[in-house]
Amino acid sequence: MAFTVLERINAWLLEACMGVLFVMFKLLSPRQSGQPRKLPPVTNPLLTMSAMQLAEKIRLREVLSVEVVQAYIDRIQEINPLINAMVKDRFSVALQEAAQADRLVVEERGGEEVLKDKLPLLGVPLSVKEAFSLQGMPNSGGLLSRQRVLASVDSPPVAYLKRAGAIPLGVTNSSELCMWLESHNHLYGITNNPYDLERIPGGSSGGEGSLLGGAGSVIGVGSDIGGSIRMPCFFNGIFGHKTTPGVVSNEHQYPPSSGLHADYLSTGPMCRYAEDLLPMLRIMAGPNIHKLSLSTEVDLRKLRIFTVPHDGGSLLVSPVDQQLIHAQRKGSVVEHLEADLGVRVQEVQLDGLKYSFQIWNTFMNLPDHEGKPPQPFAELLGEPGKPARPVWELLKWTVGRSSHTMAAIGLVLIEMTSSKASPFVLQLKEQLQKEVEELLGDDGVLLYPSHPHLAPKHHHPLFTPFNFSYTGILNILGLPVTQCPLGLSEEGLPLGVQLVAGKSRDRLPLAMALHLEKAFGGWRDPGAS
């Protein structure tokens, strides 16, 4: 099988188009100078405890929720001017809710175990991606046209976390309409990476990733349709989990799903400590928790473990950084797992991965099960008016008059050049799906790079727009994935790897993330790096 000449020309045009846009952007953007600025180090020990540890200390009255919430407010006020991650806070209300949590601890006659069962996150701070409805808070999706929109309800996963006792501190930045790997829009501005402020935090859940990585939050909520949880977690050195689709509700997010997007979109937890992932997922899944069998114990020594070091050489995607190859291969993770667990990690090749972008792009544009196509990106950008006209917006952008970012304009241009679904791509996906599912079965975990590059400089993804394919393909395959940090690179940037399992086997990569956190240190304070 091979792509037709027309399909190859179309792929080349997409890359050439984004390359031209990048050159224009560099010519028209102001130059930055000076050394990368660093965040101040973490000094309050409350900021170095997991959510589970904090919840236990609050229940045992060893610390007050008010003290914990105030510690995080202080940290956000210290670092947010540098990273621009939280775009709207609710600090005064959060402190009132913390005081209420402390009163509840005093008044509860059933003791610590009753509180643990009913309110496992009582008094623990939480941050939420602005694309999710959090009652009374902005829900714009980064659009200037929605800057006055406030959420009237809580999205289900946020509601479940609040019912478990978590206290939202505010909402965090994302890319425009959550469809780009840099968290930048003309409503809230650009978010920076806490390890190097001249680099991106990823997207679309980049505000969450940056705030968590900078120790401005301990747990957060993100969504992922092409890597929007995993890339920010990778770039910011934290943990995140893309759940098996259909487990955690995606209701009350903006933009809403259309076409087949609901089959690929996953809402999941983001956090600094691996031990918080599974408890958060239990809560966020609500009535669907039974689908995952999270109570089943995982014996890592009995797992079959595989590693795929790269996608096989896609013409559209950058080669994987050698530091990431080394971290995943014999030099680090594989070597540790074989020595510590006594398992044999098998390196495998999946040829279909080199067509990851083509598969993702094709399936994102397919109609839903009733034949209704996805809402065009141009329409979403133009709401509540007419669809955005990308050439006109591009001309306005050159004189600083467009309401949209260069990335959003470029995505509309890509949408215009997208062709109909190719039978070849449809067949490729089905073949890859079968190969991966047979490989993983019920007891397999696959190691796969999170991204070809370490956290890129601001705006550089415009020149490599298809590099998200390392995460995006796993959305289309419908697999659960845990993003796990693996220490820091020579430049002081986070390293990491994706841990992939079969459908509904979320417990396997979650258990492996706990193991790798102990081995490689997990999250590192960016102020101390």
C-alpha cells in the first residue's frame, strides 16, 4: 500500500503552508533577548506534599485546610506574573471553603475514616482548565468573543472532585479552542514553561501543566484529544493520565464535541505526584468507575512490557531527540525495569505509526455515527458570527488587528486543504489498531515517546505542526495512557515517556508510573534546577 500522488502533494502543501506562516511570524514578531528567567524555589513544605498526604493531615488536624490553601495562593501570586498560567482566581471564596472544611473536621463525630470515605479530598486545593465549566468562572475557550461568558454549572468531573472536598483555586489558560500545543490566545495571553520561561508549557491544557509544574497547584483537571494532557505534563515534568474514552464525562466543556470527537476525547487527572492519579480517577469517573477495575491489584513482574523508540520515520514529524531515546532505551527506563522487576522488555516496530498524523487528521474529520460531520474550526472561531475567513484574518494579523492567534489561523488553512477520507488511511488505522490490541492484550504496557522534542521555544511548533502525532495517534486508537516524568535533561528540561495499555486497562500504566516515580524522582522543583 502507498499514498497516492495527490495525497503526498496535499501533505507537502500542509507542511509548506505552516512553514511559510512560521517565517512570517518570526519576521513580524518582536525579538526576545536575555537569559531565561527561572522561578523562585519552593520554600513552604506544604507545597511538596501530595494531595493524598495533605488530605490525611487535614483530616487528622495536623494542618488546617486554610493554611494549605493560603500556601498555594501565596505561591500562585509569586509565580503567576512569570508564567501566566492561572487566568482567573477565586481565592477569597476558596479560603471561605477551606475554613468550612476545617469546621467540618472538628464537627465530624465519625472520625478520620468516615471523612476519608465520604470526602477523600477534603480541604485540598484544585486547579481547573478554563475550557471546563466551573460555576461562576470564565468558560471562553480562549476566544475574545466569549470573554464575558461565565459557567452556570460545574462540569461533571469538576463537580465530583468538589463533592469529594477539593477546593478550586481558579481556572487556567489553554490554546485557542483547545486545538494547539501552545497555550496562547488574545484573551489571556501566552503561558510560559516553569523550567524555562522562553519555552512553551504545551497545550491545550498548558495552563494546568505550567501551574502544576511550578508548584502553584497540587492536582488539576485536563482534557485530551490529541495529547492535550500528555504534552503539557511532559513539558512541565508532571504526571497525567488520558483515560480510556467513555469513562470520565466530557460534558460541559468548550468547545463541545462534534463528529466522532467524543470517541477520542478524554478528560483526566493532572498532578505532581503519581499517588494522586488513581484516587483522582476514581472520583472523576463517577458512576462509570466500574468499567476500569481499578481495585484489582497489579503485579508489575507479571506484565509484558514493550518499547517503541520512535514512529518509524514519518516525513512530517521530527526525529526523536537522542536524550529521549536514551532515557527510554537501555540507558534508563528499560534497563531499570529489567533489573528491578526481572522482566524482559521487548523492542518492537509498528509500521503504521509513521502515518500517525494522516490517521489522526482523517478520523478527526469523519462524521459521527449518525452521519453528521464535525463542526468546522472556522465556524467555531467565528462564533457567534460568521465563520472565520483565514486569508482575511492572516492579513489582519500582519497589522495586529486579528482576534486570533497565528496557530488558529493556520489550523483553518489546514482544514481548507484537508481531503476526503482515504481508503488507504482507513485501512492503515484498522491494521494498526489490530496490531496494537493483539500486542498489548490484557497484561501489556508499551513505552512510547511523548513528543519528538523537549519543550520547544515559544512559537516554534508553528514550524513543526505535526509533532503532536506521537500523542494524537493514541487518541484515535482509544487507549489509556499515563504520562510519566523521568528527571531532567542536560538543559534542565523535563524528560518523560508515555505508558500505554489496552482499553480499560488504565490500572496498568498507573501502577507503573508509581514505580517509575520512585526510581527516577518524579517531579522536580523548577526553581531548584
